[in-house]
Amino acid sequence: MGKVIVSQFVTVDGVFEDPGGSEKLDRGGWAFQFERGPEGDRFKLDEVMASEALLLGRVTYEAFAEAWPSRTGDFADKFNGMRKYVVSTTLREPEWNNSTVIRENVPS
């Protein structure tokens, strides 16, 4: 059995939504207004490289599936090649490779 480790972008005042700005929300894009620096970049790369799979909701999955397949590099190669599990009652045909939809027992 594996571990589930949660990695999220969140501001000090508790904003989780739309860190990259792709959803065009009121506070969107906040996460990329600042540089993490070399140590922060290394931390994120090491975190991804140690992961075996991604567990995503549908909205995040759709944003990632649109953005990541065209990217290259260590981080992108890992994201694109790893298993992806999407929790959704509405997504039917995931197109990003190695994606599985979890539909059963999903609270609504």
C-alpha cells in the first residue's frame, strides 16, 4: 500500500484557488507572481520525481492535461509518464496518457 501525500499551492491567508491563473478567477495567478528560487525549484522537482502517481480532481486534471503534454524537461516528462487518477463523476474519456477516472463512491 502506498502513501497519499498532499502537495498544494496555498497563500498565507488561505487562498487555494487558481494558483496559475488558467481559470481566470478573481485571485487567479497568484502562485506565479513570485520566484521560488533554486532551492524551491529543487524541492518541487524532488517531490515530483519521488512520486508514483497523481491524484487530481477534474478541474485540475483538465488544466494539467491541456498544459503538460506539450512541455518537455525532467518535471514535464515525469508528469506526462506517471499514472494519473482523476476523481470525477462527469469526466468520461480522459485523453492524457496513463489516466484513470475514479467514478465510484465519489461524494457529490
